Amino acid sequence: MTEHEQLGAPAGPEGHPTRPERVPPQAPASGKRGAGARPGPDGDGTAVPWPDLMLPLLRTPTADRRPAPEGAGADPPTGVEPARVLDLALLVGELLLASGEAAEDVEAAMLAVAHAYRVQPCDPQVTFTRVAISYQPGPSEPSLTAECSVRRPAVDYARLALVFRLVTEIAVGGMAVPEAHGRLVAARRRRRRYSGRLFVLSCGGMAGAATLLIGGRADARAWLVFASAVVAALVGERFSALVARHDLPAFYQFVVAAVPAAVIGILLSFNGLHLRGSVVITGGLFAVLPGWPMVAAAQDGLAGFYLTAAARLLEALYLMTGVVVGVMTVLYVGVNNGADLAAQNVPPGAVNPPLQLAAAVLLTLAFAVLLNTEPATLPAVLLNSAAGWTTYGVLVNAGGEPILATGLAAGLVGLSGQLMARCRGSSALPHITAALGPLLPGSVLYFGMLAFVRGEPEIGLSGIGRAAAMAMALAIGVNLGRELARLFLPAPRGAAPPRRQGGRHRR
């Protein structure tokens, strides 16, 4: 999955650089404080999360970064080789990026590892699927750079949480380099927590819950629509897995995954039971919609990682195009043969609050399983989702603009997710991503596609634009919630050196 390159060092077996044999590094004394802890106001050594220390440092130009204070970090272990520390930091960055972490947080983790072993100054860099870190020993010495590629990133929040906790242990200065490297390799080989059967059922559960969330009804027809959406999502997932086994690009996987929901929706519209085929199609979109990659792209852009944001956005647009091609092909056939596929032009409000709240929680639970979230984190995720959807429903029913309501709800989800993560000492993404599932613009996107099929391009463009605006509102809300959390619990004074205007490198 990766391809390591070490400048200035010959390649060894399996593509890893060879390094001179030296005395194995010793673990720092257990009484020392590492990069994850700083003295409190009274010098009591109160622990501060390493992201609070590394993010301000990361946002400072490399030339202006001050070395870690002598009292704030572990003493340099005897025999620590900078190349091994760089390789360790590189592996941390690779696993975090492959597990779905944001680019800025990946760089902060790599910087925390380098500072824990007093290998500085270092400059980590993340660009979409490329991770690199450079170390400058001295003004007249050649720099040492290590980099690797993440070939097939797959979101895995259980592994993300495991690596995050491991970085915390490294940052407090209590782990030798070989031990940390061994635990990271074990984390890479760790299997998914949930079985493949549960994974498939979660795809169906997500689509079925979306039909209840959009429709807001609990009669017999609604449950038939629910069952139809579940079947469509299961068939779509099997088709997608079949395409993936033949090593076809992800674009075609999304095309075939979106077709069954559209076909079943068209068939339901031809019966005399007045079943809402449009709700089945919209529910199926929730199961295949690449909503979070779009949100992640916007977040990276807000953090100043413009190349990474552009690449992620382009990837999301390609996947979205696959969904649109699959759905619109079937819609075109159905509409030209008399299918009744009415749709709402705005996101639904709280038509049936108890049912829709339960559906939002169920959708979040299925989404969290698909993201391989740890079971211990699920209650906090569900609570966060309920709070976000309730906020959105109240604002929309009070006459608020859906895009603004989406942004405010996402801000609450982001803020509470950050606070939950701080209490648990883990990454915030597992607490936030699945909780945003009910707020994804599936119904707005469907309305835009249907308008194009009906020959109404202006209305279609308006629908697509609203969907993009809602995705941007999600990203801005989550990012704002994160920054507010950092303001509520700021790092101690002296954590960051003075900043220089315009000194940040944009990636």
C-alpha cells in the first residue's frame, strides 16, 4: 500500500531504506514529560493534548519555530537515529491519512512524534495521497527527507483512534522507537472490527433510515418503501463489490451502486398504491453519496491545504458524477415512460419529529458501522447526531433557511464532537463524521437530477448548487466548531512562537 523513499540512503529489502546499525534507542524516563504535556500555570506538569501544542506550531513558518523547551520534552534517548524517528513519523502520517484524518491533523501528529524524540527542526507535509517529512540537522549539513504514498485510502475510524492514542503515548515520552514502530505495524494489519455481513446490512439500514427521515411517515406504505430502499441498497452494494473485485475504478462502482435504487423507485411509481418511488431513490442516494469527501475537501481548503482540498474535491466530483450517471440514466427511461417521480425542492423539516429523530439516529448508527467506529464511541456519536438533527429541524420549522440551518447544526456537531474527543483523549472525527449523516443533501441532489431529466436545466442547476452550498455549510460548521473548541480550551502561554505574516506554506 505504501512506497517509502529515503533521500540520501540506499534502498533495502521491500523498498525500505537501509540505515546504519546503531545502539537501539532507549525509552525516556517515565517521569519525564513529552510533547503531549506541558507545565501548567504552577509548573505542576498538567497534561495538554498534543494537538493543542502542535497546531499553533504547525501554523508558524518553519524558520520561526522555536525548539521544544528543555523542561517540556523528554531527554533525547541515547542512540536515537533521526532516520528511524522520521520513518516512525512517516508511518504515523500514512496510517492517519489512510484512515480518513484531515491533512492538518496528520501533519500535527507527525510533528508531535518528531518533537517527542527531540528530532527538530522538522517540516511535515501532506498532499492528498502523499506524506513527507524533512529534517535539517544543521545549517551546513544536508537535510534528510522521507516520504511515502497512500495508494488506496480506506476510512477506518477504529484504526484512526488506535493510532491517535499511540501518538499520545509517544508524545508524553514513554515509548522507545522500536516498540512504537511495532505497534504501528500491528495497527496497520488489524482487521475491521465489524463483520462483512454487518457491513452489508448497514448499507441497507442507512438507505432505509433515510426514507423515514425524508418521508416522515410510519404507515404501511412507508414501511414498504423502507423495505424497498433496504433491498435496493443491498443489491447496489453487491454490484459494487462485484465491480471492485475486477479492479475497475471507483467511478464504475458508484455507477452500478446507484442503479438499483433508481430502478426500484421507477417500478414503485407505476403501481396503484401511490408509493413514493422518489423517496426510495433519495434514500439510496444517502447510501452511495460521497458527502464526507466533499466536506473533507472543504475543511482542508479552510485550513490552507489548497492542493489537497482541490484533489479531494475533484475525486468527490468524479464519484458524484458516477452516482449521477447511474441515477439519471434510469430516471430518463422512467420519466419518458410516464413515471411519477415528484420531489421536494427543499430539504424536509420535522414533519414527524419523534420518527425522524429515531430515523436520524438509525442512519447515524449504520453510517458509524460503515466507518468502522469503535463500539465504545457509538453512544457519544448517536447523542451528537440527535442534537444536530434536532437543531436543524427546529430551525427549518421556525422558517429558517435550510442552508443556514445546516451550517448551524454542523457547527454544534463539530463543537460537541471536539469536546467529546477531548474528554476521551481521542480524535474528533469518529464523533463528528457519522453524526453529520442525516444532514447530507441527498434530497436536494435528487431534485436537481430530476429537473435535468425533465428538461428544466435552470431548476436543475439551482438544485445542484443548493446541494453544493449545503456541503460547504457542513464543512464550515464543523471547522468553526473545531476552532471554537480550541478557543474554549486554549493551549498554555508560550506554546506557539510569534507568527509572521504570510509565512505559511500552502499545500
